[in-house]
Amino acid sequence: MKKIVLILTQIISLLVIVFTIASLNSLPDGYELYVLLPLSYFIGSSFLYSLVLSKELKYPLSTYGILLMFFLRTVISPYASIASGWYVEAIYAPFININIALSIKLIAWECLLSLIFMSFIFRKDGTKLDITDDYNDIRLKGNKLFYLLFIIFGIMCFFLWGRELVSFGFLSSNEGERIGDNTNQFLNLVIQIIKISATFVFLLLMQKLQLKYSKNKKLKYALAGIFLAILNTSIIIGERRTIMLFTAVSSIYLVVVVFKKYKNLLVLIGGISAIILLGMFTFYKTFVANQFSSYSEALINNDFSLEDLAHNLQAYFVGPHNVSISVLLSKTTELNFLNMIYDFFRSIFGLSFLASGLDSNLTSQVFNSIFYSSDNYQSGHILSSVGYGYIYFGFLMSPVFTLFHLTICRFFEGLLKKSKSFEGIYLWSYILLMFITVHHL
């Protein structure tokens, strides 16, 4: 199965290479090198055969997760762009042909170097992460009384300030404005308290099910566990699909670890449920369902096309148009290492408060001011890792932050393998997924 997945993605990348070459005359100026993207994936993934075919694949979540991210970014996204004729992330952002060509080279170089780097660092040390291993000794390690008190506090926050912030299962289509636009720092704190409280409820109930399951391996306890995972995923706070995705995968993974006897059935049920929930969430945002009285009316009044798919792939997986803005930034501004140090200080809890008073701007703020061609907008678009690396280290060292992310993935999957607690398995899988899916800082 592992070999089939890798071979299938390589076959698709070869077909996209041929398709791109055949479409060369129709590509806009700056995109003549588009073929480098699927080509970089095909060559880079070839280095992973010995790793994937190993009897003990030591970091499977990171290996397959990152491989999927690069496949979507360098194979599927270019194909959707060419097939639809849509190449930009935002029509209002600067478009300079020579910068587009360089950005394609940067993404291809990042993909190739990252996959080769993976073939080395994911084979060293550690033992196989296999959810068929005996995990009967995992326990809830935290203080149950603290968890219960926090849950009570979370319930109070919900009834006092959070009832308008929380949805269950799907977002209402009749809100007038998107719920993600109505938060401030206090409400963000309330959101986090409610979400953490829901996680504690999930973990406490999972322990109860584990104790019952340890006495007899009945299917009903496993089904109850996956039902709890679906409920935990269904608590929607805000509009970030990534939070729902991370919650779904972490919850399902923990259930599969506890009830490993039924792992195939649990993965099937959990996967289908997560896809449905994420599909509804995506529908809400893509079809602007909050502007209509119902989801059916939103569907009737919107047409989702291949062009829309190309645009979303460019936006969420950082296409050449996005990276070209980083190239433009590096040519038009004089950022130095002090700016980079400031970025990292502002990203660290505690230190961010001390750095906030300094007279400086985050690189992402400068990036967005160029993206929007206005100083009035300092957020909204992703600053890619490879673009950030290019700004401060040049072409050859541009993937340095991506390689750093890969190293962090290896570290957190190592922690996940060693974890013997409900909290650890849930937390490390959640953080691991964040780094697997990241293309930006």
C-alpha cells in the first residue's frame, strides 16, 4: 500500500509534466518554467522509496503528510491553474513577470531539497510508530480535579460571553456577516477557554471508555469513542478550518490508539465524518453562505468552478504569485537580520509583549502592505517560508525555514511515539499536524 501511494503520486506528477509541456504556448509571461514544479516533486519523491518501503517507517505521519502537502502544491495546484487559466492569488496584487519566474524556481528548489532532506532525517533514530502497538498502559496524567474545575469555568464563560461564538456541527447560514470578523482579544481568550474545556471533557470521557474497554473488547466502546471524537470536532468556534482539521485528526488518532482492535473501522467512520464536517465548513466560506437564508439558496446562487479551485489552491498552498511578492519585497525594502529577530521575538509568548513597544514592523506586515499596495492592510495573506527565507538568506538558503519545520516535525513525532498519556498523544499529534501543514511562518 505504501508503495502504491508513492507510485500513484509520481505517475500523476508525470502526467502533469506532460500536460504542462503541451500547454507551454498558452502559459502567461513568467510561467514558462511552470513545469519545474511537478518535475521537482517527481525527482524529489524518488529519493523516498527506500524510506517508504522500509519495514519500519519511523516517522509515517510526517512522511506522508509532508509528501501530500508538496503534491498538492507542486502538482495539483499547477494543473488546476493551467486547466482553468487562473494563475494569481489576488488580482489586486502586483504581477511582475521576472519575479514570477524566480518564485517558481524558489518553490521547485524548496520542494526538491525538502524531499531529499526528508529521505535522510526521517530514517535516523527512533522506533516505529505503529498504532497496533500495545497502548493499554496510557493514562490521563493530569489532575482530574483541575480539569473538572476548568470545565466548570469554561461552561460559565460559554453562558456569559460565548453563546454567540459557538456553533455545533455547521455554521448558521443566516448570520449577515461572517462570525470570524467579530472577535477581539477578550473574546479570543473566551474562545480558547471554551475550546480547551471541550478538549478536557473529551479526554475525561475517553478515559472512562478505556477503563470499560480494558475489561472486555466490545465494539460499542470503540464506537462511543469515535462518536466523542466527532462531537469534539463538531464544536465550531470561529472560522478557521485548520482548527477543525487539527481537532479531527488528533481526536480520531487518540481513539484509534485506544481501540486499536477496530482501527480500520474507526478510521473509516472518523474520516468520513471529518470530511463531511470540513466540507460543510468549506461550503460556508466558499459560497458565502452567511449572505443567504439557507445553504441550498447559497448553492443555487453560486457556481464553484475549476477556476475557484485553482484560486483556493494558490491561496492555501502558497503559489508562485504569492512568493513573487516576497521577491518584490526583497528588492524594494531594506530588511535586515534585526527585523528577523524582531519577528521571532513577537512570535514568542511573553517576549512578544516586550517587543510590541519597539518601533518596527513584522515582515508579514510589510509583505501584506505590498500585496495590497496599501499601508492600510498589514495582514490577510500568507507569507511563505520559502519567501521569508529568500528575503533574509537569498536563493540557495531560501528553504532554510522549511527544513527547520521538517526537523520540528521529526521532533514532535518522536514525542508522540514516546507518549503514554491521553494528553500527550492528543497534544503532540495536534502540534505535529500544525507543522506538517504549514507553508508559512
